[in-house]
Amino acid sequence: MASFAENVIGIVIVVLCLGATRVGGVINTNIAFHVCSGTINLVDELDYAIAIDRLVRLLARGTAPRGGEYQDTLTHGGFPAYGYASCRRNLAAEECRNCIEIADVDIYSRCSFPRSAQMVLQDCRLIYSEHRF
């Protein structure tokens, strides 16, 4: 027969398990929504493509430390790129960064060098554009 302490511990474990919203270390990168607009001319607009690449890396590194949302602008060669990223609040910093990086890869797997893009995964979102928003 179980002691009172063993019963309490068992109940606490069940409650914690029922309250969990995700399994640690597993991010949900299923695509919920995506849209791409325009195409970058890499001959004439390579600076804009570089600005997007650098901006996405900045957003991936900076979103979790800023509470799960980050909006910034990066200019390269006179071409500004505006971006926004967000992660579910329950993601660890590395999971958030990985999710945003996966969203970026998903953009390029579905669109050919888009001028503007939005990729919404189950656990994160990445948006960038040549226009301020």
C-alpha cells in the first residue's frame, strides 16, 4: 500500500504532465501559412539580398533574448530590409533561433528569392520586406 507522500508525489507528477504544453527540445515546424511576393534580381539587387540574409540572422539570434518578439531594420549598400520574428514564449532560446532559421529555409524552398515573405510555422513566425511595416 502506498504512503501518503507517495500518493502526493504521484498526483503532482500527473498534474505537471497534464499541464505541459510541449515536449522539451521538440519544436513544431509544420507550416501554418506562408506568402511570398516579388523576386529579387540578383544581378542588380544583390545588396538587398545580402541585407535580407543578415537581417534574418540578426532576428534569429535576437528574438528569444527580447522576450520572443523582435523587429529590426538592416541596410546594406543603400537597400533597407525590414523584418519581424516571433516565437512561442515556451521555447528555449536555441529552439527559437532554430525555428526562425527553419522558417527562412522554408521560404527559399517555396519561393525563388522573394522581395517580401512571411512564413508562419506552428512555433514561430518570420516576416521580411523592402517596405516598412
